[in-house]
Amino acid sequence: MLSARQAAVSTLLKTVQSRGYSNIELDTAIKKYELTGVERSFFTALFYGVIERKITLDYIISAISSRKIEDIDAKVMTILECGVYQLRYMDKVPESAAVNESVKLCEKFYTPKNSEAFVNAVLRGYIRKKDEIAFPDKKKEPIKYLSITYSVPEWICSLWVRELGFSECEKLLDSISLTPKMTVRTNTLKTDEAALIAEFEKLGVMAKRTRFAPHGVRLLGPAPMEIISKIDGLFFVQDEASQLAGAALGAKEGDTVIDVCACPGGKSFSAALDMNDRGRVLSFDLHKNKLGLISEAAKKLGISIIETNVQNGTVPRPDMPKSDKVICDVPCSGLGVIAKKPDIRHKGEDEIKDLPALQKKILDVASSYVCAGGDIVYSTCTLRKAENEDVINDFLSTHKDFSLCPFDAGTLHSSGMITLYPHVHKTDGFFISKLHRNK
């Protein structure tokens, strides 16, 4: 069995080498190394912390190290990142423990000769000089300042400064540095919000109603899945912003609803619950194995009207029935959920350049499934006009039979498009647009 620190270094190295998803690598490591209790919590905090703060950590190491970053062995660099993270962000870890345990890791990972002395020198150098490290000047180098301070790539900082302004961008970056509270959607087939909150409190988990979404409950403290799974079936995990997209859809009993990019299933579940499990929900996705998870979850929730099938959202399906409502939650850059998915901090701008074309194609195909008088809700979990407003405006310019449709998303009202921000609405960053097919 590895220590939490050793497991963190090992898993970080594997994640970088394989370009894997951090949440999957984390779960695999916890099982593989049999981490439990305090060790599991420490490992999780250190692993995610280094991924989230890598840009800042590397800047600090560069400022102290006698070697250039690119010349430092990958294993040694990861050990240093973990060490500096403990010293800078983990108040309960003694400085001596952070330094000494990092030095010991060099031997365990068979690092190059003299690595122990180098790691010791860098970490002790940080302790001595931490208040002297010069960060980029806010006025002279605003984008670099934001990037290093909040550990977000410069291209994202530039994008948000351009679209939101510097002040709003900094508030947004500050908000995504905080760990979000878990939010769930009440299974209204079995209970209501007040009763669900009471069930959570019986388990020692404090909770309250969401601010905007009508059926949401926000958990106020730690909520280990092994604890809240005791009331599994009374809810499913879904951020308030995503719940509001479901509310905007306005599905009702007897409707036929098509969800063109359904996985992991939250919006299909929301529609089915709003329909009181009466009508038809067709859930499509590219990945057959993920559709199986939707079916399993639906059964647990007591939902019987969801039908799943494999379908590429960019390819029209001739036998698709005309529907009253279409859910079009498209693949996106995910910039609105950086707080929950730290891997997104390390995406390159070139990785997202083709997304608007894909999104337009999916929306175009999805719109062909809407009956006259029906509605389509387009949504993303990103904060980027090229994937949001621009896609909708382009669609409307070529589809004259559609128009923006005013909607209520819980207690929020929109004339047809709305963007939710973490620092304003305390939700994921999210875009919702509702389009009506004119008769």
C-alpha cells in the first residue's frame, strides 16, 4: 500500500502521460492503493490541488529553482509541485513534513542523482522566500497576472477579459477557485424538496432549497456518496444550472421529448419527472455503454418512459418521430465547469476551435425533429460566445421558421437566451436558449 503522497505523485504522473481524465484516474488509484479515511482525503486534496494550481506552482518553482523548468526530470517536477502545494495551500501540513516527505519520495521514485538535495533546496527556498516572489503586475501584465494568480491558461483569461471585461473576469476566476457544493434534483415521483432535505439531515448532511431551480436541493457540507447513497432513488446529482435548462424546456404530461446528446442523462430524467412519468422520452447518444447507465438510473428513480438508443447527433434519423420538445445539450469546451473538472484548465485553445461547427450541425439536425408549435432548448456548460450566442444567431439566420422563445427557468426569466455565471448565480457557468418552431 502506498502513502497518500506517493499515490498522488504516481497518479499525477500517470494522468499526464496518458492524458487521462483526472476523476477516472483518481477513482482507480483509490481502489488500487486501498486508500481510506484520512489518507484518502489527503490524497484527493493533493491530487486535485496540484492539477488545479499547476500554472501557479510551476511559476513559483521557476522563480526559486536554479534549473530551468524544462530541464527538471518529470518525476522530480511532480514531487516539487506536490511539495509546494502542501506548503502554500494546505495549512494543516507542517512545513517540515512537506519538505522531508517530498525528499523521501525521490528515493521511492528512483529519481536522478542529487534529486534529494535539489528538492530539499527548492522547498526550503520557498519557505524562506515565499513573501519575496514577484508575481506579474496587475496593471502592466493583466493577462499574465490573472493566469498566474488563478492558475488558468492565458488564452482563457484573454477570452473572458475580451467578452466580460477585466473586473468581471477576475470575479469569475476567483469564484472557480472555490470548491462547489453538491446540488441534487429531487425525484418528485417519490418525494418533495422539504422531505428530501429532512432525509439528508437524518444522515447528518445539512441542505437547503436552491435559489432558482424549483426542485433543487444544495448540500451545505461534505456529502460522501457512501452516506447519501442510503437514500439513493430520492434524487440524482445535477447542478442548479442544468436543472434550469430542464425547467426552461417546460415538458408536460403526454409530451414526446427527444434528447439528442443525452448522457449522462440528467436532462432526460428532469423531463420525465416534469411529465410525471407520462408520455415518451427518447434519449440518444453516441456511446452505448453510457446509455446503459441512463437505463439503470431511470429504473432506480422509478422512471418508466425513457427509451435509449445509439445515435450520432450530427446525422439525421429519418424514422425519428416529430416531438413536442427537443433537448440539445451539445458537446462543448466546458469552461463553465472548470471548478468541477480541473483537467479543463490544461486544454489548449486549438482543442476547441472546431466545436462551434459541430454544435451548429447538431442543432440543425435536432431542429428537424421538432413539430410545428414545438420547442427546442439548446444548452452548454461553457462561457464562450462562439459556442453560445453566436451559434443561436447563426441558426436563426438560416432557419426562418424558428424564433427565440421567452422562458422561465425557475425564478429567472429570459427573452430567449440566458447565461449563468458562477460568481453571479452561484451555479455552474451555463448557457440556455429556447427556440420555438412557428406554426
